[in-house]
Amino acid sequence: MKIAVLSGKGGTGKTTVSASLALSIDRCQYVDCDVEEPNGWVFLRPEIKDTIPVNVLVPEADTLKCNGCGNCGKACQFHAIAVVKGKVLVFPEICHHCGACLIACPHEAIREVYRETGVIEINGNNTFLQGRLNIGEPISIPVIRELKKRLRNDMTVILDCSPGASCTVVQSVDGCDYCILVTEPTPFGLHDLKIAVQLIRKMGIPFGVVVNKASKDNQSVQEYCKGNHIEVLMEIPYSQEIAGAYSNGILPVENNGDWKSKFKEIYQKIERGADK
């Protein structure tokens, strides 16, 4: 079973939930798809054994064949190619690797070359994977694709997604059996939860909600979930003790057996929900 953990906004406790779940079930593979800022390693403390570069194809002009017609620049929707005074200028940082320029060139003057945009890091037994996008790179999907090529089929997989509801989240969530949406009881938290719910419902994936920093004084998220027939899997209270431990890299399940039992119960709920 593949479980994606996501949130409509950053800072809701997505990694707290995904890493705690990983430590609470017997056998699983943890995959950090938040490649712009992976931080699951802080809590799970894996020993990285292998680093694999992620390469993408970007265009390069053959000056011997190019006549400066400009078709390649016209075909590029992302303005990664410009033809100035008959000379082809390529801006690889904004290239989306679509290959349109290659097709548009009538003289076969465009070729593609490899360019590294990030890396994948793996521990010794392939139970922990994370991607790292190189600084300054705008497109993270190639790194996520390479991560997902290495998902295991012999155990539960937990994918810690990036925040928001962008194409990177869609890429991470696609093909998963269940989604956990992590939110907080604030106006921003509820607003962005609604966006995430729309996305996951559009993709047709079963899901439930975890309310982090929950408070009896604010039941807005719970009321929304009840009104929209969404299961609340767990409430994690607003707690100075939990926050203090988290700031030292310690998850709730590591120093409190009750929390480990609660996350095991979440997993059982997910198994039932994914079968519906």
C-alpha cells in the first residue's frame, strides 16, 4: 500500500505525521518527496549509502547546421530559447525538457544534452529515500519521478509530499492508495485544506484528515470535515511538550508509547479506508 501525506500549506506538521507513522508500523519505506527542503532525515536519522544524480535533457544548438531561422525559439512556450541575430541562446535553468524545439527545427540543428538538476539519496536497505533539488533549479518533477521509480512493492510506502497543491504534489500522489491531509485549525489551514480536498477528490483517491495543533476552542476543521463526510483520523493537541521535543528532533512516538499506539490505529483506519 502506498500512502501519501500532504498538506494544503507548509508548517502544518506533515513531516511529523509521516515520520511518526513510519516509526509506528513494522515494515515500511519512507520516501521524502519534498525535494526542495527534505527534512524527514532529521527525525528518522538514516545512514545514506548511495547518491544518484538526476539528469534532464536540455537543448543545444549545432552552429554548423543552424541557419538562425528562429523556429526553435517560437516553439518554446517557456522562453528557454532565443534567437538573436541568427545565434541560438539557450537558458537551461528555465527549460521544461519538453523537446518541442527539437521537433520544430527543420535542419536538425538542435540536439539534447544531459544536465544534472538534483540527486536521490538512499540508505543501505532501501527503506529511506529522499530527493534533493539543486539550489536555483525551478522544476522538481524529474527528481520526484526518479524517486517513484524506486518504490518498493513488498512493503508499505509512505510518501512525504511537498506542501501545497501544485504539480509536484500531483506527481507525488499519483498512483497512491490513500492520502493523509494534515492541517491546523487556523483560517489559512482550513482554506488550504479545502483546496487539497478538491485535488484529492478530483484524483479519486481515498483520504482522511489529521488535525495538528488541535484546540477545543477552535473546531472549524472538524466541523468542515463533518459537514463534508470526511473522516478525521487523529487530533494532535497544541502542546508545548510535543513542540519542545520536535525542536530537538524527537517525534511524539519516540518518547510516548500512547502516541505510537495511536499512529498504529491510524494505519488500521487507512487499511479499511483504502479498501472502500
